[in-house]
Amino acid sequence: MTEDVQGAILQRDGTSYAIVPRTPSGVVSPGELERIAKVARKYRIPVIKMTSGQRMALVGVRKEDIPAIWKDLGMSVGQATAPCVHYVQACPGTETCKYGVQDSLGLGLEIEKMYQELDLPAKVKIGVSGCPRCCGESYVRDIGIFGSRKGWTVVFGGNSAGRPRIGDVVAKDLTREEAIDLTRRLLAYYRDHGKPRERTARFIERVGLDAIRSDVLRFAPYIRLESLHPE
């Protein structure tokens, strides 16, 4: 994540680092929580910060301790600066939420496992919600997916940063398999046509939704005209 230390982020003081273990869709086991707590005590890590991406950042780590900390954690790195899928944020969906109509947690875990190593022009954040309330913040993620009783809606080009953007609906009323396939197509198209460090919000503003739909959906037999929102 930095040029001199792999798997760590240099902090404002110029000497300490933060590390972010990967916690897919915010799910952690009791064993992982115990290891994180043990590491924080052993290496006197002053801050454990819950992030907006449903992850835990261990902040104030000494450079010389970083390799040993990763070994003790036994967890993979949750990317924070690399041009790839950083995380898939997901709400509980039908797993536990009374409002859930689709299995957002299961879908989020599956998508993160499939695409976490994919090289991309810039960082990508994905939000999966189990109902139109969008607790997974689907409309302001690079790729957003949310469920309804008719199926899944896929959104592209959202962003919640300094130049916020509500993502565009690419298709709706999809099956689980169709939503996964469309996510794959969108990521591939962005990988092949995006400029270095260009987030999807700026990418879709440059190329246009019509061009993306034309190229991405052309060979997607499951896309029906009635599944698209009117322009």
C-alpha cells in the first residue's frame, strides 16, 4: 500500500502505519476478533478504527512490527490504495433483516471472493443491498447492486467522495447469476477502457451510459428492454 512497506499505510506523523485486514462484507469470526485484540495488546497498537467499508484499521503500528503482525493475524490484506476492488460492502439482507428481500450478504461475499485480485484502472468499491432501502449504499458505489421482489438492480458509476455522483442504473429485475455476470462485464469494460487513476464516476461521465450499455449488454442475452430504466 506504500512504496516502502507492503500491506501498510503511512500515517500523518510520517513514522507510524495503519494496516487493514480483509473482512469480506464486514463478516468476522470470533477467532479473528480474538487475534486482532491479541495483536493490538501485544504490539501496543493505540487505535482500532471501524471504517466505512466495514473493516477494522489498526492504526499506530510501528514499521518494524508490520511483518510479525500480519503473521500473527493470519488474515489477508484489505487493500486501501491499490487499483483493484477494495471491498464489497453488504447489508444483512435476508440473512437477518426483516426488510430484506434478497440475499445481499451471500451475494456480496461471493462477488468479493471472485474479484478481489482483479487489476483495474483505479480503486473500486462495491455496495450490495438486500432491498431498495440501500443500506449497502449501492447508489454511491462504483458498482451497486440492490434487491427487490422482482430481482436485482445493478448500478454503475456512483461515488461518495469530494465530487459525489449517484450511479446510473444499468439493468434491473435480474437473477443472482445475471447480476454476477453483469458485474463481471462492467468490471472488464472498465478495466479495458478506463484511464489510469480514473474512478468509475469520471469514467461514465467521459464515455456515457449509452456507450456502456451498447458494449456491455450487447452480448448479454438475459437483458430485456423492459428491464432498463427510461432515459
